[in-house]
Amino acid sequence: MTAPVLQKLDGGVLEITLNRPDRLNSFNDEMHAAMAAALDVAECDDACRAVLLTGAGRGFCAGQDLDARNPEKMSGPPDLGETLTRFYNPMIRRIRSLGKPVVCAVNGVAAGAGANLALACDIVLVAKGAKFIQSFVRVGLIPDAGGSWMLPRLIGEARAKAIAMTAEPVSAEKAEAWGMIWRAVEDADLLDDARALSARLAAGPTAGLGQMKNLIQHAAGQDLDTHLDMEAEYQREAGRSADYAEGVRAFLEKREPNFGGGA
């Protein structure tokens, strides 16, 4: 049986590929378990210093496999809240809290929870032929997997409401113009660009990048005074690191730094 999620660790980058292309990489329980195992590697293996997430085939991820949650095939209505609590919410929390940068290469359609999985990542590159669809309204649901939280922060309340309520597709170039993603790239260049970016991040000061990620994610939810104190504490830790010493040494020696990635 083909693995629903592929993982390959090379050069400090853990490349995770959603691998149910015949179902547009939509999630079932087996795929969630495989994704959780991949995230275990990302969290626990010190050789992993950056993560690259992408999809196999012509789509990135169509969200939940609705055949697995079809009321007509069940004895009663499904508990979709339990599905979120058990699977999607832990996955989104792990990506957001991972102390390493997560790059997402959206190679095709990203719909429903698949769109919001992409948006949970730190830097999102999107093939120009791809699009985002908040497809929940088409089946009578609300945006989940963090979508109703992330969208207004990324693109504002007006746009977030409009694309959620209409399920109107958002092209890669429009997503870039709105600030929903980092960059739209030519389809043929997507993986090469994403791998080059991931390798660059993997060679960086990993602990510092994790601190940077955490600071930026906290910024919208706390006042300036609290945030300044948080910055000072994180900078105190960063200043004591071997990576800071190496960065200063490399700067004075006019060479590229060789970061070890540790705290």
C-alpha cells in the first residue's frame, strides 16, 4: 500500500509530501496518523532544521475526504468537532509551535482545511496555476483548521468574510497581492524555489528562527510593553548562543557564517 504521507530528510530539510493524489491529497484517518508521525520527526530529530510541505500530483490538498465523513454512510451525523479536536487542531498547533521554519509549496488547488493547512505554515510559495478555495460553505460548514482565525489577520475582515461566504477561488497572484502568501512563482519553478529556500533556512540559526517565529505569531495578541519584554528575553537567550558568536565572528572575518542551529 502506498504511504499517504512521504517524508525525506536531507541536508537539514525534512520534505513532507501529502500523497493521496487520486483524492487530491484529502485527509482521512490514515493520512492524519502519517502526518503526525512526520511531525514527530520534525520536532524530535535535531538533524531536521527546516520543513518543506507540499503535495503529490495536481493538487496540494482538498481538505477532509468527505467520503470518510458522509452522513449517508454512517449511523448518524458525524461529530466534526471531534474530527477537529482529534486531528486538525493538533496538526495546526504543532506546525505553529514548531521551533523550526516551515515552508509550504502549494503545487495545485488548496481547498477547505487544505488551504488553511498551507496558511498555517511560516512561508508559503504558490504555483501560479494553483488557487485557494474556502470551500466550506458549499457543504454547509464553517472555515476550520484555523481558517477563521488566520484569514482576517492575513487579509482583513472584509476579504476574509467574502471568500469564506462565497467560496470564490483566490488565485496565487491575488493571494500574493493581498498578503495571504509570500510569493507566487512559475509552476515549473515551484519545487526548486521551495527547496532552495528551505535549504537556506536549514543553514540558518535554527533556534533564533524559532524564536523569531514565536515572537511574530504573538505580536497581534499582546500589547507593546509585554512584547518588548518578550523581545528582550528572547534576545538575551539569542545573545548567549553559539550561533550569535559565530555570526559576529563571520561578520568581522567577512565570510558567510556556519551556524550550528542550537540554542
